[in-house]
Amino acid sequence: MIATMLAAIEAVENNDVPTITTSLEYFKRSMDDIGSLLERMDERCNPQLFYHEIRPFLAGSMSMEAAGLPNGVFYDEGDGKGAWRKYRGGSNGQSSLLQFCDAVLSVNHARCNGFHAEMRQYMPGPHARFLEDVEAIANIRAYVGSHRDNIGLLTAFNEAVAALSGFRDKHIALVTRYIIIPSRTTKPANLIKRRDIASASTKMAFEKPQTQELVGTGGTKLIPFLRTSRDETKEATVEP
């Protein structure tokens, strides 16, 4: 998909509409395939097991005040030296591939307060620099916008956007099954009983009764953030 979409960017420079269109159609099929893989999580990973046994190791130390880490974690360097630091935990925003998809379709995540850009600090350096280069040359959406009379091209682009947005819908559904529902149910007796900051922050959030305040391991208000990312993706659609 990466090679195909880079070819589409080059095709814009050559005014090669057939290549752009077929590349966008391939993008859509690829996103559908990735979404289908995401939906297979249940085959090998039980939601309760994930929430109570795996998720604790994904938690970071940023936005974890409710879990008892108002200053983050103290990194002791010895000899009385050290510093308090806050780092985000695991997040889908750290996926280089997903950010590539946003970049080539020129999705604007302005309402996410710089979270996606911040996530690049957690990627391998070459990945982050590659994404910056792609953003700098991304031209597909602008080209489609100036060729709205080409129904085939317009449809291919908007279906690609819809596929990326659909992936984010599947992610929200996954979060509901693997985080929100388990956080509201009693921990199974066969799982290890221990306190962890990921679950602690969730429980503190639910004392307020709104799921809107549930914090993800990446340190964001989980559901509002995911919905905003999804909505911003939809807004990349080019109107006829």
C-alpha cells in the first residue's frame, strides 16, 4: 500500500488519472483487509484477559493523576540525581502505517491538539521523518478537489476516505469490547488480583459516572478522542 500510494502522488505530477484512481481503489481494499484483521482479535485474545492482564503493561505515566501519578515517574540516576518524567503509554496513534494513511489522504487532525504529531516521538526516527516527507508532498486530495467533474476519481478518493474512517469505527468497537465493557464488570476469579495504573485510572474515571472520562493507555480521554479522530477523517471527503 505504501508503494502504491507513493506512485499515486507521483501520478498526480504526471496528470495520470487512471493510476491515481486504481491506487485509491487499492487503498480502499487494503484498509478493508486491515479492518478484517482487527476484527479477528477475539479469536486469540479474550477481552477480560486483555483488560486485566495485558493492558496494565501498556499504560504510560502521562495523564495518570487519578491513578496516583500526579508527577509521572521518578527516574533515579543515582547519587541523588534524577528527574520526574511523564511518558504516554501505548496508542494506535503510534502506528506508522496508520499515520501514513492519514498523510497520503491529507487528513487534518487539528482538533486532536497535536496528539498525532506528538506520537511520532515514540516511533523509530526514520519512520517519523518519512511521514514528514510524505505530508510535505501529499497532493492527491488537492488534485481530486480540482477535478471534481471526474466522477470515477472523486468516488475512488471518497471511498478511500470512507475505508479509513471505517477502520477507526472498528477500532472504537474494539475499544468498547476490550476496555469499556470489562471495566464495568467484575474481574474473573481466575485472573491475578493486583493494582495497576491502567485499571486504576479507569476505575477512578467511572466513579464520575461518565464513560467520556475514561482514559486510554496513551493518556487521552478515550472515546471522545477516538470519535474526534474518526470525524476528522470523514471531513477529508471531497464534496462533488
